[in-house]
Amino acid sequence: MIEVFIISAAVILISIALAFIRLIIGPTIPDRIVGLDTINTLVIVGMILFGAAFKESIYIDVAIVYALLSFVTTMLVAKYLEGGRM
Amino acid sequence: MMFEVLQIVVPILTVAAAIVAVYFRDLLSATIALAAMSLLLSMEFYILQAPDVAIAEAGVGACLTTAILIFSIKATKRMEDEK
């Protein structure tokens, strides 16, 4: 049963690395912010995956709070790129 | 075995994000790289089984610090001067 979690964690880690490469080499700001948002979502998925693997419910709560907080960065950069008042 | 691989790869990504955040001339890109660094550091705390530290790091580092830095970039200027 643990092999399923190991394979899933490996796939998520490769995806995080690919999104991180896009965050580094992205020529424009929207490329970078989409890369950061993808890393946000993948980290939340990884947290829930660890919670399922370790059978601890506190990890799921952390993932919920992080999912509530993580959109603020993306929204603020979008408001900055839009211009005008924030 | 998988946790050793995670313990190697996630700190490497964290340090790479920190170095990239130092070397960017565009301060908005540097702020985004700093948010990614804080996010990966939170993931590292999480892998080390300290979820309360991870939740504090995620709330302060990825949310509040980035918001304050973007407000200050908005108030000043975006590009760092070349010397």
C-alpha cells in the first residue's frame, strides 16, 4: 500500500521541479506567477498525500489553512500588474 | 528511501529559490522567488513532521511578507538600479 504513496510523491516532486524551472526562467511576470501558483497547488496536494500516508488528521487541517492563505500572493501580483489602486 | 530523497531534493530547491531571489534585478520577480522559497521551506518543515511550524511559516512567509513587499514595490519603484 505504501508504494502508491511513494509513486505519487515522486510524481508530485517532479511536477514541482518543472514548475520551479518555469518560475526561474520565465521571461515575463505572468509566467512566474503561474509557476508559483502551480507550486502552491502541488504543495497542498503533497500535504494531503502525507496526511493520508501517515494517517494523521492534523496534516489535513494544515493543508486546509494553507489552501485558504495561498491565493493572496497571486491575487496581489495580479492587482499590481493590473495597475491603478490596490 | 523516499523520505531520504525528499530530504535531499526539497532543501536543494529551497536554496536554489533563495539564490535566484538574490540574483534577480526585477524586484517583483525576486518577491515571487522569495514566496516560492518560503513555500518550499514550509514543505520541508512539513516533511520533518512539524505541522504547527509549517502553518506559521506558510501564513507569515508566503502570505504576509509577500503582501507587504508588493505594497512597498507599488509605493516605490520596481527595477533595481544597475551599478
